[in-house]
Amino acid sequence: MKKQIEKILLKLKEAFKEESEDNFEMLSTYFLWIEGKATDEDLDRANEQLKEIFKNLGLGIFLILPFSPVTIPFIFKLAKDRNINLIPKWYKTFSKEDDRVE
């Protein structure tokens, strides 16, 4: 089971590497949600994007998960526990001040 979870997380990491406006907005929304700054509508759009990623990866089992405030952090915690960084490098280059991280 652990190997299967790791395989799924690695697939998800690869999907996040695709630098697209949809992925950028989704990741930004999740970070804003953590800070308490995302609206329910924003979170719904982000969750729909994540569901599309799961569908495209053949990870339909995740489509039945309720994308609640617990689910998203749980996915990131699973990845962190397995030393899998889900946040793509292209996303890490952005910041609030000048759209670039120092």
C-alpha cells in the first residue's frame, strides 16, 4: 500500500510540473486558503482543477474524496512524509511582491 501511495504522489508531482495558468491558479488558491484568504468559490474552482488532474492521471479513486479542508493538506502531508515535494519549481519562483521568489 505504501508503494502504491508513493506512486500516486509521484504521478501527481509530475502533473503539477506542467506550468499552466490553471495549475498556477489552483496552487495559488490552496496557499491563499491556508492563509484564510481564499473564497469558497475560489476553492471550488481549485478543487475542480485538481479533480481534472486526477482524472487525467487515471486516479479516479480520488474523485470520490470530498475535497474538504482536510483532504488537500492530507495529500501534501503524505507527500512530505515520503520526501516528495509536490510544489513545482516554476511555482516556487513566484512571490507576492514582484512575482518572483528571492
